[in-house]
Amino acid sequence: MQEVQAVSDRVLIINDGKLVADDTTTELQQRLAAELFITVGFQEDINTSRLNGIEGIRNITYLGDNTWQLTTEGNRDIREEIYRFAKDNDLTLLTLHKEERSLEDVFHQLTVEDSSK
């Protein structure tokens, strides 16, 4: 899939003889992303209950070393809210980035998950 993404502007995905996607690689990645993952790291120790105060978070996973993976609701980018949270609570942000879904993730979602229906 990396090669497809590197050389193609538009992708058709066929699963069990049915066309399940016909779009640009960028649109496929954005349209089919049901959730967004944001990694955030702080210099200070904080607990999960403090992060729960940020609106739009569906799930929080501690990765170790004061770093968290936040899953947002409905592909919502909440990096601005995270920055504001850190600023309002006098926290030092060391890491803040959005994880992009790969075309392979989208392909898997459209073919493997649809096959089970």
C-alpha cells in the first residue's frame, strides 16, 4: 500500500467483486477515519482524571514516561484544546502530534471488516 500511496492520486478498492471505494488517497484516509489518535507528552506527572477534563476524548492510554495516546470522538482534532489545557494548568508539553491513518489501515477497514458482515 505504501507504493500505491506514493504513485497514485486515485484508488479503487474492490472487495469480493464489489467496488467499496473510489476516491483520492487523501480523501479515503480522511473520510474513513472514525477516530483520531493524538500522542501527548508532558514534563510533569499527571493522572488520567486530569486528562478526562479535555472535551472530545473517547479513550486514554498511558504509554509510559508521562506520555499518553488520546483517542478522540469522530476524527476530531483536539490539539488546540490540549495546548490550552497544558497552558491553563502550567504543564510543559514535550510531545503533541496527530497520528495519520495509513492507506493500509483504510484498506484493512474496507476489506477485512466488510468481509465479516
